[in-house]
Amino acid sequence: MEELQIRPAPYYNFPQLVIKLSSRPHKMFIGGRGVGKTTIIADEVIKYISAMPRGKVSLNGLTYFHIRTKSLPPIIDHWERRGLYRGIHYFIGHKAPKKFLWDEPHQPPLDYTNCIHFWNGFVLEFNSFDRPEMARSGSYDGMIFDEATKLKKSAIDSDVLPANRGNRDRYGHLRFHHGTLFLGSMPLTSDGDWVFDYESLMGEFPNEFLYLEASAQENIKILGERYFRDLKRVLPQVIYDLEVLNKRRKTNVNRFYPLLFEKQHGYTNSYDYSFYDRINQDPSKNAVEDSRGDVDCHSLDPLYLSFDFGTTQNCLIVGQWHRDSNEFPIIKNFYVENETLKVVVEMFTRYYQHHPTRVIYLYGGSDGQRKNDAASRKSYFDDVVDWLTKAGWEVYLRAELFEASHMDKFNFWHKFLCGDFPSVPRFKVNLNNAMESFFSMDNAPILVDEFKKDKRSERRIDQPRWKATDLSDAVDNLYYWMFYQSVGDQQPSNELIFLRR
């Protein structure tokens, strides 16, 4: 191939320029949604390609599915703007055809399924954090981490970073050889707060580390003012501040679920990659997303649905009892704002249309007995049962007709989350498909004077209703009524500590 002339980028905003012009090998960028983080990734890869023919860099993300369907499309778009075209300058998911006679990396991957092969022998290899151990056998000349605040720090340190090694005789003259680039948004939970350590590292080693934060407003020339107006209208203030304006969250000290921790109760290894391999998911096309690609959705088991109803919001969680592992995870959640209840039910039926065991156990709050006046003269539960039945599901209504006290629920969760009752399944949350449920629980505060869950966010009129505590209520409606008797009179095998970690 003739010498390729890569076109200059049409535009860089300020944080993109700072990252591009920095000579520091280790960079951490925490930016708001829409600030242009994928442009930075695309630009960084071009820098590596140009300087390290036959080199190999890893692109690390939450899951292979997330990398292929969320990260790659805007990266591909940026490459096209720079004059790099798929099928001409690179191939995704396989080596270039033999007729191209392209080189391979000095240490080529054995399998190109999760790789991009470029014209000069350079390879970008994907690493998924639901399979972090896969990086151990690799050897890379640099590393890029997308959605860094959602990645497990322990896996980064023990499984991934040690593979950033080799080829010093070939590329050691490059200051950015074996460099790292971390990109993410403000952490939603304390498990992502490790990224702030880079701010201290920059102060201690200013020639080696760069730490940068930026609001999405830095990219207003590209996004336009309407982008911010629309998001401010549809997002709750706490999410808008975190994910758009990039403001650090305030710590929730008085938590309604004090024993809920991401490391203990969350998981991300939830995709069945054999399914996506079979359908040959193309990152340039709309992603195929349904329950067939969820490894934690057991096809032979029924589904447990729990609703929280409202006039301006409706949400539901999907749980499943995994008896083989003695776990009962939330495997998915759905929610709508300013839409009818039927819309969220249709979201569920579309996603689970291929689930072969057509049995649902239906839960929800006692308010489900109210008339759903917006859509019919029947109750919320009546309508949900009718819609699910018409979609081919066999539905068993298990909801209670009264509400438990907040104190009873708090005591239940205190026992349930400790995981010390062998006869009771352990609570888990799929952090890919139900992160909103975890966030809703993790940020639910207590009204200390009354010892109640603080639900004032549901009554605010200065922002539309999102799932401040709504999804957490849907979680309560399922797990409390299923297991409160199982933990009520028992003593755990270990003494409970109120803020045990």
C-alpha cells in the first residue's frame, strides 16, 4: 500500500487538545457525556498506528458487546473523517485477506475475533472486563481504557496492566510507549473513586501523569445548546450534574441500603458471546439486543417482574432465581418517563420475546390495585396481566395488597444483603443491564427523624421524574415479599456490623 496521508481532524475542543498535545505517558480524563471521549480514543489509536507499525495496543471496556456496539461506531466515524476506511485500511474481527499481504504484529494474536488489523501490521485488540483474565497472556505496547470509572480496579492492576510490556528494543524511544489512557465519566458509586488517585499522582509525578476533568459544555460547538436543554429536561438533576456537567457526586452517608456494595453485589460478566458470534454482530449496524445474548437469563427458568407504578413514571425490574448458584439477581430493568404503563410493558415483551419459558411471577406495590385511569378502567395489575397474557405469557400475580413499614424493609435488607443465610439466595445486580437499579438503591437516603426512605426526589417539580428511588421501590416489592420470612427470625452465621465492608 502506498504511503497513507491521514487527513487532519476537522475540529478539537479544549480537553481533546490537551490530551492530544500532552507528552505525559499516563493520562486520566473524566469528562461529561458528549464531551468527545471516543474521538480521543480514535485519535490516540491513529497516533499509535503511525508511530508503531506492527505494534499492538489493547482497547479495554466493560464487555466485548459494549466495545463493539457502543464504543466502535463513533470511533469508526472519526477514522473515516481522517481518511481511514474499513475494508481498505483495516478489518474488524478477522485478519486482512491473504491477497493484501499485510504484516502482522511482532507478537500476533492467535485469534483475531476481537481485533482490528491495520494496513501496516498494527493491531488494536479488545479486552473485556467480564473476562479480564484474557489479557494476562497478551503483550501490548499501550493500553486504552473506556468507561474507566465502571471497571474493576483490582482486575486492572492484577490482570491487565501487567500485560503492558515488551518491544522496548523497537519502540522504547517513544515517550508514549507502554503508556495508558483512561477515559470515563464521573463515578456513580464509591467503587469508581480510585480514578481520583490520578489527581494526586499528577501532583507527585507531573512529568508522568495527567489528570483532567471537563464538562460536556466544552463540546458545545459540536453538540449545540439544544443538546443540553433536552438532557436537562429529561434527566434528574443528580444525573445531569454527574454525567453531563461532570460534577463530583456528594457522598450518601445515611443510606437505606448500607450493606449494598458494588464489589459484593454487582457483576458484569453477563453476555453470551457465542450468541453474538453466531449472528456476527456488525458494529456499523444497529445492535441486536434481546435476552438471547444474556448469559444470566436462564432459558428454562421463569421470570420475576416487579413494578413501581406512577402517573409520570413507570418502571420494572426483572429477576430470576438461579438455584444452581443459590443467587437471585436483578438481570434487567426498564423504565419510562412521561409515557404510559403499556410502553414499559412493551419494552419488556420485545426484549424477552424469545425466552422459551413463558412464565412470569408478578410483583409490585399495593398501589398496583389503583385504577389505571390513563389507559383503562382496570387496575394497573389488571392491565399488566392482560398485556402480558396477550403476548403469550402465563402470569401469576403474587403482589401483596398492603405495604410493609420502612423500618421492616430496612431491617430485612440489613439481613438479606449480608449473605449469611445459606437457605436464602444471594442478592446480585447485573451492572450492565440494571445499573440504574443499583444506583437507585445505592443513593436512596434515610429520613433520620422518621426513619423512612427519603422519597422527596419523587415529588420534585423542578425536574422530571426519573428513577431517584422508584426502581429501589420495585426492588423492595419483589425481594422483601419473597424472602422477609426466611430471614426474619433467623440469626446469621456471623454477627452483623452496620457498615460492614
